[in-house]
Amino acid sequence: MNAETMIRPFRAADASDVRALFILVNRQLAPPSMRDAFEAYIVRSLADEIDRITDYYDERNGGFWVAIRDGELVGMFGLEAASSDALELRRMYVAPAARRSGVARLMLRFAEEECRRREVGRLELSTSELQPVAIELYRRSGYRLLREVIAEEISNKTLGGGIRRYHFEKYV
């Protein structure tokens, strides 16, 4: 593990920082023509998931972790059961000031280790065309592209609105 970044389970005291990072990243991702759609997505995701992280991930046989560097939250991610033999990586975000410093790779490796610890053979994830750096990270980390879809429906997992989503998997 990276000596200066620690990954630990989410605590209630992390809630406001997780919420703030979620909102910040999604607002940064929003193309000008989709700002209203992103705001609606943020509101829905906060209510359905982010503002109830412990309950949400417990209900889905998963967990949520944060990355801490110098006492500050610099990243976050969750895992939830996708099937009997797979976990799904969710909400992997890195604070803008911590990007390109290995935090995302560290969190991804931790998620893979968690799959092995739980004796789950696969890690699934998806990302959008708005996150080309994430797509490249997953490809370089050995993830196989399963499919591309155009997401039309909004949910706490996708903005909808015709955004192209890429679904990956890796046997761990």
C-alpha cells in the first residue's frame, strides 16, 4: 500500500466529506448542456445512497471505504454484491487535488483484495464516456470491456440522458 495514503472503512464522521466529494466530482463531470440533468442525478443519488451509505451498502452485502492522506479524505469507493460470484465497484472518486498520485490505483487494488478476502472471483464496474482517465485506468489494470450501452434511464447508478457507459470485469 501507498505509505502516505490509508484506506479504511467509512465512518459516520466521514459523511459530510463523502457527500461533498460526490457533489464536487459530479458537478465537474457535467457538460454545460447537461447541468440540470446532473443536478437531478446528484439529488437522487444523495437520497438513495450517499446520505445513507452504511444502510445502503449493508443492504447489498457490501461495504464502503475512504482513502485518507494527511488526515484529509482524498478518495472513496464502495462495493456491493452484483451476483453470487461478483462484487460491483461503485462510487470510486478521487479528490481533484489528489489525482494522478496513485490514489485510484490503490483503491482499485484494495477492492480487488477485498474480493479475494470475501472469496468472490470477479470485480465488475462501469464508468461513462465522461471519464476517459478512469476508462484508461481500468484497461491498464487488466479489466476486460464487457459491453457499451447508452444509458437512457436515470437511477442512483447512472445519469441516463444518453450517456455512453462502459461495463468492465476482472477475475481476481
